[in-house]
Amino acid sequence: MIFGNDHRDKTEHPGPFAHFSPPPPPDYTLPAAWAARPSVAPIRHWPSRVPSLPVSPDQHENPVHTFFIHPTTFRGLEVGWNAAWDDPAISDITDQWPLKHQASVFRAVGRVTAPRYRQAHLRTFFLRGADSQAALELAYSDIRRAFIHFLQAIGDETPIIIAGHSQGSHHGWRILQEFFDGTGLQPRLVAAYLPGYPIPGSSLHNIPFADREAHVGAVHGWMTFSESFVPEFHATHMQDTRMVHPVLWTPEEGQWNHWDAHQGIVTRGFKLRHKGSLSGALQQGMLWIKPLRVLGAGMFAMKNWHVADYNLFWDNIRLNLQKQVELFRFATNRSKELP
């Protein structure tokens, strides 16, 4: 979601969804319909002060492919329910924040593909009802088509990561339900990273939720808040969530990570800084964090750290990804060797 906007747009109802003509759908055979694609528009962002990999992971004989679904970058007053996929202002926000600050971490283990889509307006997550659901269904119809195109473009044995944030995590969860959960595609799932959205723990029947540092094929999710803050939607939308601690990589509640275990924050300036500046613990499905040990942190009066779900833990995520992929490859090779 976007910094510095009029927050009245969260509750403004512009009229019924049916009264708006939906924007034309993206054509995923065209390069312009993709925010990132290995062969056409690869993500090249990499934060300064993060170690470079000695060998590019996308040069592996069977590289991991991440399907990344960006979060909500469409908001504003007196606008419809779904964005045009090719709106230049929205695309610029998408490219400069989630593509750069979030999707870039998956470069650590391979190639990244990210579709543009007719995303639902921010209000859909605050105004529950038929109009909001219709907007999300339209957005998912694009993601679904993009994912099918993605599957057709990669090899039949290619390892896959599903990743996103916020609205992107909502759509990623649906991709898991429809395409992976209990299907022949599930063995190719390295992991899913879907923070910023309360995924119901009972909604996946065969895909586990992460409960250890390297849990192949599992869902990793968290929602970050300041210590003791409880969002108003907690009672209605977070009672059946399954979260993991993005430093400790365990689901146990009440365990605060030691400051030294925190590997640093990727700042707005896209630099890795402030190692050892964060301690957090899971509480009732939320990830609570103590005040950051950063000079001037008192200026950040944030209670909901949603926008920084990736930035706060960027290098911990990078290191976890590498362990995930290493274990996935080991398990895959082992299974091929067995008679």
C-alpha cells in the first residue's frame, strides 16, 4: 500500500460494482502485461550492503521460478473498484516499492515473474460485502490467467515459489488452493511467502504452514504490528490464522527473538542497515515488535507496520529462502535416487 495518501479512501463507497465498466483485461502474451519477466523485464534491483551471490542462482540447470503478486498500489477518492492494469502512475508505484523492495529478495534463489493485473482498490479490504468481493474476483481472474501462462512458460519440473504481499498474498493463497493443494503440482512447491494477509489455517488441506526454519512446501506468513497494538479487524479476521516468526521461523507464540538474530532492515533508500535493531514475538496471530533500536526511531509512530512486512526482515528472508531451496533440492535429488 502507498505512503502519504488520504485515508478517507478506505471507507468511501463509490457506488455498486455493477455500475462501473471493468477496465480491459491484460493480454499476457504481450510483454507490457508483466511487471517482471526473466526474458523480457528481469528484476535487477539488489540492496546495497547485501552480499552478492558468487554464482547467479538463475543459471542453475533447473532454476527456481518465483511467481510474485504485488500488493495494493491502487487507492484514491472518487475512483472505481478495479485499476487499469496499464495505468502508468500505478505501475510506477508498483515498480518502485513492491517490485523493488519485496520481489527483489527472491532473486537470491532464482528468477522472478510478476504480472500486472486489474487489482482491487484498497477499500475492498475495509468495506466488506458483495462489491468488494466482486472486485477481488475480477483481480483474481487476471492472476489466474497469468499463472497459467507462467506454468506454460517454465519447464514441467521447474521448482516454484508463490509469493506476494497483502492483496497479492490473498491472490497467492487462492492460487495455492486451486492449483497446488493436493494436486500433482504440489511437489514442485518450494515454499509460499504470503505475509500481510490473514490466511485461514483451515483453508489448506494438504499444504502445511511453516513450523521450522526450512520447511519445504509450506506457507510462510506474518503481519507486523507494534507491541501491544491490536488492529480492529483482529477479532473478525485473525482468529484462524497460522503465522510464522520471520526471524525465528517458528510458529510458537510469546518467543522474542534475540536482537542479534535480526539481520537488518532494507530502508526506503534501498540499503541494508540496522542489523540487530528488531525484536519481535508472535501474539494471537500477530507479530508484535518492540520499538526499533534505530537512531530517530521515535519519529516513526507506526502501530501497523504492514507496508514494511518485507523490509523489516529482508535479509532474514533472503537467508531463509536459500535454506529452503537447498533442502528442496536435496529432498528432490534424494527421491530420484531411491529405487
